[in-house]
Amino acid sequence: MVERRPYLTFLSHAFLVLGVAVVAFPIYVTVIAMTHGPQALLQVPIPLLPGDQLWNNLNEVLFVGRSTSGTPPTWLMMVNSLVMAIGITVGKIVISILSAFAIVYFRFPFRMLFFWMIFITLMLPVEVRILPTFEVVAGLNLLNSYTGLILPLIASATATFLFRQVFMTIPDELMEAARIDGASAMRFLVDVVVPMSRTNIAALFVILFIFGWNQYLWPLLVTTESDFYTVVMGIQRMLRVGESVPEWNIIMTTTFLAMIPPVVVVIAMQGLFVKGLIDAEK
Amino acid sequence: MEKRVYFRARLFPYLLVAPQIIVTLVFFIWPAAQALKLSVMRENPFGGNTRFVGMQNFERLFNDPIYLDSFQTTILFSVATTFSGLIIALLLALAADRIIKGATGYRTFLIWPYAVAPAVAGALWVFLFDPTIGIITYAMALFGYDWNHKLNGNEAMTLVVIAATWKQISYNFLFFVAGLQAIPRSLLEAAAIDGAGPLRRFWTVTFPLLSPTTFFLLVVNVVYAFFDTFGIIDAVTKGGPAGATNILVYKVYSDGFVGLDLGGSAAQSVILMAIVIGLTVVQFRFIERKVSY
Amino acid sequence: MSTVTLRDVKKAYGDTPVIHGVSMEIQTGEFIVVVGPSGCGKSTLLRMVAGLEEISDGEIHIAEKLVNNLEPRDRDIAMVFQNYALYPHMSVFDNMAYGLKLRKLPKDEIRAKVEEAADLLQLRPYLERRPRQLSGGQRQRVAMGRAIVREPSVFLFDEPLSNLDAKLRVQMRVEIRKLQRRLGTTSLYVTHDQVEAMTMADRLIVMNAGVAEQIGSPIDLYEHPETVFVAGFIGSPAMNLLDAAAFPGLSLPTDRGPLTVGIRPEHLVVADGGPIGATVDLVEPLGADTIVHAQLPTGDALLIRLPGNAKVTQGTTLSLAPKDEAAVHLFDKDTGRRI
């Protein structure tokens, strides 16, 4: 604050409160919808105060599949989402650390070629090459498998570049000291490089977990068996019920459950999250 | 910047890059090459044989009013999403920058939509604007406005823009706040002593100094609107009504998987890749030069 | 036997030679200091012995074993780095124990060795701390400790004291020397500080532009510098090195071509009717002695170091003479070599 202008400060607070309210409004309505039965959500207007059906809805959503949309119980979809998110996150971090380590700490023929090949992946989001990628995955018999969900999404130029930057800042002398201490390259990676990069790894973990959990198009394509549905795409299946009326209490409860893991991660690890976002854009 | 010394090994570094390179080759380079190849081929709808057709698929696309419409729709959608997202986030960031106490609290309540999947964001807003039971639809009806995004293309576009903006505000807000904090207080104080009021200070000091952040966000938001909003479109409108929200990324998907027009879809992929590459180049040139003072 | 032998060791980066062929024998237990200005190749030489730089030509033997193609870990050496190179995420204990763990020593043996080294270096209370919680001097000791616990044949020091403040540097240099005597480990120590070099070395190597100018004991180098470079580099304040023409009063050989004459400031004495006359420009009384900046009639600057608090006034002319015959060093002006 450069000078005192009480009315401006008041305006600032008012605007922020309004912003928070608008941003939060959809969640409020979702939470309300979670507490009502299907009948209440067919009235106009729908109730804006909580009802008493929360446990029923949760029970129904978590443990009972939907015949109308063909989705399995949500606990299973949550597990699938978790497996996919963790798989993508860990996979990306591991292969990025390995390749960044090779590029920084070794000189070898074709090093720059590999570097540029990784760079290209930055330019090819899955959305623009879906059809051929789908065919590759189908050709490898990876449809309806965790491998098929995870593997095509784990190459990451951003993470590789980030780790390259981080490794560059580790003093050369540490590597020399480690060599004299008798460490092999792999030992040096495990004992020195990785522990020294742990904040960056944690920050990246937060960002990538969200990225992985929120995948939508890819699971939509590679899972045709409902046992492999993830929760984010499951919601789409529930919305898509043709001419019959959507089961809003079920949909909104699922929606809420689908939001919980990534939102909790962001709020609980706010510092790491912000660091991760800013790191990833460098 | 390079390391002074290296580990000596012949095979080991190849082993280290192998996983990344294999995944890249199999799932990125190969499919991209396939897309390039398919974009100049046409499949016979009655038999399995394909033949080389040169640039015909592209010509067909650029003579196809539906594709040109989709292009227009995409531009309209990106411009609307980018600008509303940037302006709202900037206003919130300015407000948060002005107050010192409680700014972190507001931040917590503003950043979480980033964590919500686009498709989930779509579901949230669809529920609010549902033509029959949506609470906002109901509120608008009280004012005599009859909302139905399932029939009205403009309303459908408005709804996807709202959902896309809502999700992107957090990101823009965080970067604007960081950008504002990087502006030296002394400059603003000097301007205040020179007699510049808050509005004048904003336009003459804050806004120019914020331009690197703004430009960066501009590119990121365009990329977001072009490619990351697939889930929102699919959950809210499925590209409808009558193609009113059929943005390019959605069209690639629906032509390829629903319409099974492989050559056409591949040509569209190639065009999209060209757009991403163009945007990435812009972004990189910017990062190298860092538009700044 | 922990000898180190260098035979015509050369290093080139591409076509650019940086070390032109250094040979020397280091005896077991000797403390050898490599000294020279920055960029003279002294660190490169040390890193070649360590195995961190490849050897372009020549041979290095450690403990009578040819090590040219051995990895650092197989050379039986330990190294102390300028910035200490401690692992920031490990405790002091783990920093010292890391090399032993990698050598798969039993746990209790590692503990015993680390604790012994810690006692020797007064690090016992700090074993559980992280490097960043220590002072510069303590970090230096940890770096030493890491080298000691391995009980190597050879210690390598790469300017280990240059990040410390002046007072601590003097203290640490005594400590390192005492410790080395006690352990009797052959040591190769690189520094750019000639005082450090003189005070610590059994023998020292003066390097300049990739060449070992002279190898010998500190006193040897001080009394008989083989080249103009060594003459100017060793000794503080530096030796006066002037053309023969600047000293018309001295009787110098005339049959040896153009000469450079060197006289150390402390080897000039005030003498009535002495052969050198110089006008006093500036007097710096240091207490123990007095540094006089003077000017010769030729306009060349001359430095004189007089014992005690010499009463010299600015502007007066002093009559000076070399202390004795050995005080006058003669060098060939073209080759820079001693005559």
C-alpha cells in the first residue's frame, strides 16, 4: 500500500470477497445437491439449503454402480484415477530425472539429438495427435489396461528441462567429491542428486498429480470396459444419458468426490503447488 | 552453462535416456509421423486400400464451411476466455496486492479451481445453467430471460467461456500476484510523490512493468483455450448446438472417432500441431528476450 | 610406500596445451605445495593426480602404481576442495562416513573411524549437524575429516583455505600442517598464496603458464631463485627486479649480454657512500620493520625493507648497499634464467 486510501482498501476487500464468492458458488450448490434425493432436484427452483440425503447419496455413489450410464461404483473409479495419477506422476518424474541426469552429467554421441527429441514432446499435446496415438496403443494391445492409461502420458519435456536446470545448479565439486569417495554415477544420482532436488521433486509431484488425476480425453478413448473407468470420465458417462433425466444428486456427489483429491493436494501443499507452477513455466 | 567434468561411460547414458526416448518415439514421434502421413492419404470407405492424395485433404478442409466455422468459433472462444480470464484475475490480483493482511487467505480460496478437471468444471456449470432445473437459469427467468444453451448457440458459447474462465482465473491470479510483488515499491512511491493517483500509477507504472507477465499469460491462456478445454466442451455442449461451440480440438476428435474420417482428422491434427509449434516458438522467443524494461 | 611420481605430465584441451610437461618425485610423508598465479595450471595438475582430469601425455604413479587410467576411487587418494564440497543434505557424520560406506566397511568400524577423526579435529559435538549449521572453519575441518577417515596414501588439497578470513587461515594452516605431520600422509597442496606456500611446504613447485619453473625447499627457492618469475613470486614484499642500467654503482659482469638484476627489499642496507642512491617517496612504518618506497635516478621504483622503526624522511636521498654478495641475483634478461 503506497498511501492510505481507506475507500480503496475497502473496495479491494469487497472485490476479493465477491471473487471468492463467485468462485465458490458452484461448489456450494454442489454440496447442497449432494444432500438431497433425486426428487428434490427436479423441483424448480432446487433447494438452496442442505437436505438429509447426504449419507444415502454417498453410499449409493461410492458402492453402487449405475445401470443407466454403465459406470461402476465410484470407489473403483477413484482407485483407477489414483492409480493413473500416481502412475503418470511417478513415471514422469522418474524418466525425466534419468534423462536429465544423462544429459547433464555425461557427454555422449547424439546427446543433443535426444535433447531435441524430448523437446518436441512439448509441442505435441495428446489432444492433437489422439487418433494415431490411439492406434499405436490399440496395436500394442494396451486398451483397457493401466499401462495403456499411463504410459503414453509419461513423456515430459517440461519435467526434463526442470530437472536439467536444477542439476546444473548443483556444484561440480560435489560430483568430484563423490567420485573420490568412490561413488558410481548411479550412487551419486541416488545419494546426492535426488536428495538435493527433493523440494523440486515434491513441487513437481503436486502439479503432475493434478495433471494426472484430471486426465479426461485419454481415459475416455482407451477404456471401454467399465472396470477401468476413471472418475473424471465417469461423470461424462453419467451426464450422457440421452433423453432420460440425469440423476443430478448422483452426478453432483460424484463430481464432488472427483474434486476432493486434487483440491486437497493444492490447498494442503499450497507452497509447493505455487513453486511447482512457477518452476514448470521457467 | 555446462558442467566442467563428466562421468566417463560409454553405454550407461544411453540406458538412462532410453525410457524417455522410447516413450517419446512410440507415443509421440511415431503417431505424429502417422498423422503427417495420413493427412496426405485418403481411405476408400468401401475397401481397406488407401491412396496418396497430396494436399487434397487440406484443400478440402479449407473449402469446408464447417471447418472454417470451427476455426472462427475457436478464435472467438479463445479471445473471450483469455480476455475475461486475464481481466478478472488482474483485478483480483490488484486488490490482493493492495491489502497486506489476509492476502494469503484470499489466495487459498482463489487458487483451488486450478485443481478441478476441465470436465468436472463443465459438470458444475452445466448443473447451474441447466435449462430445466439450473438455479441460475431460474434466477434469469425471474428477470424474464429464458436461458437454454441447448438450443441457443450464443448461450452455449457464453456458458463454455464462463466455465473455462472460472477454471483459469486461479492460474492467472497467481502469476499476476507474483508479477505485482516484483514491482519495486520505490517506483510506486516515487510516482505517488510526483502526484500520480492510483489509476494513473496503474497505467504509467504498474501496467508497463507487468507486461512480461501479461504477455506470458496471454500465450499460456491461448494454448489453454485451444487445447486444454476439450473436457469442458465435451461435458457442457459436445460442440453443439449446431456446431456453435465446436472448437478445433473437439472437431479433430469427433471427426476421427465419431465420423471416422481418418484423412480429414489427420489433416486437422497437422494444422493443430502447426499452431502449437507456432505458439511454442512465440513463447520461447519471449522467454529468451523477456519483454522488459 | 606412498610416493607420487610425475613423469613429463602434459595436458591439452584440444590443441591448446595448458601443462607443458611436469616431472617430479614426491617422497612418502612429504608435504608438497604447488604455487602459482591463477590460471597457471596448478589446479589442473592436482586434478590430474586426483583422476578428475584426463592426462594427455606422460605418466602419474601413486604408490608405485601407474594410475593414468584409474578412476579416482581406485587411486587411494582423498581430496579437500576449495568450497569444501560437503554434501549439504547429509550430517557431518554422514559426510565423513560416506566414502567408507561405499567401501562397504562394517558399521561399527565406520563409527569408530569417524569418531576418531572427529576427536582429532574437535568435531565431536557437531556430528549430527548439517554443513550449513557450521562456521567456515568447522566446515573446513569436516572436509579434512572426510579425507582423514579414508586413510589414503595421498592427500590432495585444492586451495582449501582461500574461502576463510585471514585470521582463521593462519590458524588452519598451522592445524593442517600439524595434522599432516602426525599422520605422515604424503600431501599435495595447491595454493596461489605464496606465504601459505612458504610456511607449509617441505618442498614447493612454482608454476607459471603450465610450466614448473622451479622445485625445491622454500629457503632454496628464496635464496636461489632459478628464474625471474620465481624471484618475483617468492618473497614479500617482492624482489626488486630491474635492468642492469638501473644500478650503475654495482660492479656487474659485462660479458653475459643484457642482465636483469634482482635484490630483495630486505637485503638492502643503509650505508654511507653505498653504490645505490635512491630518493624516498613514501615510508610505511609497520612496527617490526619499515617499508620504504624510493626512486632511483633512472626513475625506476625501488622497495627497501629496513629493520625496526627506521627514521627515514620523505624526500631525502638514501645511500644503499646490498647486504652481501649473495643478495644480488643476476638473470639473463632474454631467457629470464639465473646466471
